[in-house]
Amino acid sequence: MPIFEYVCVSCGRRFEKLLKAGVTDNPDCPVCGSAEVNKQLSTFSAGASSSADCPSSGG
């Protein structure tokens, strides 16, 4: 299940929500309860280690 980031239009709160695939409705703000939220672009993090720690780096 992907995690999406949202910003509430009413209170400005930024929050994340774990949603099942195929869900198209935006969640309500967990702080003020407003249904007016905007989905934000989020960065992807893979958690990779540095190349010095990688056994396949040849170094």
C-alpha cells in the first residue's frame, strides 16, 4: 500500500496517509476534519547504503 502526502487547505497541516491501491478519494484532515486537501508530490527514498559499504562496488 502506498503512502501519500497531503496538505489541508483549511488549516495548512501536512500529513501522510497509507491508502489501499485504487482508492481515489482524498482523506479528511486528521487535525481539523476538512475534506479540502491537496495531494502533494513526495520524494522516493530507497534507503541505499554508500558505495563503500556495497560488496558489489569492487572497492
